[in-house]
Amino acid sequence: MKKLLLYLIVLIANVSFSQEKLAKDNSYLKAIKLEKTNHVSLDYLNDAKISWDFSTLDTKNVDVNIEVATFYDCFNGANGSDIKSQYFILSKEKFSAKGSAQINHDDTKTKCFKWRLKLTENGVEKFSEWFYFIYLKE
């Protein structure tokens, strides 16, 4: 009986703290664009510009966040885990329906980063997959 009770507690905790994945065709995710821009002084590097336009979407009851994680182990792509820093370029506290953010090698001091979209609606957090960017030109 005690084992069953413990199992139920663990099961309920897993369900209540679980994160849902966003569908790839999510309209909020489609409203985000990443483009490569030329680095100011180094020809062999790109910088990144992340732009978003949620002006046509209903954002009243949805918290929209764009999370960036800079890391060192670029050979693992979006699965890289040697995180240097993690921050939000768009969050509830500094939300704008339309805008952009420049992410460059000089500021991050890394060779790559990954980003994802986080939506919170009715207390449920949903995350997109991680998207990978490397500064080196191919």
C-alpha cells in the first residue's frame, strides 16, 4: 500500500510539472525569424538577428518568451550542454508585440548559441525545440 501511494505521488508530480512541446506549425513560432548578418569586423563570422511579429496574434492571456542559451560545445549542435549563459531576449517583463534582438559573437564570447520559444497559457508551459546557430560562416 505504501509503495502504491508513493507511486501515485511521483506520478502526479510528473504530470503536474511536465512541459509540453510546441507544434512546429505553431503560429507564435512561425512569427519568429532568425537571419544571419555580417559581423562588423571579421569576414569569417556571422552574427544573428532574431525578429518577431506577434501583432496579428492574441497575446492577452499568453506569456511569450524567447530564451537564448550560449554554449561552448558547438559540435553537439542544439544538444550542446556546456552552457555559458542563459537569458530571455523577450519576456513578460519586457514584452513587445513586434521587435528584434541582435546576438553577436563579441557579446556572447562563444562560437554558437541555441534559442527556443516558451509560451505560458493558463499556467501550462509549452516549449519549442531548441534551434541552433553557429557564428562561423560555412
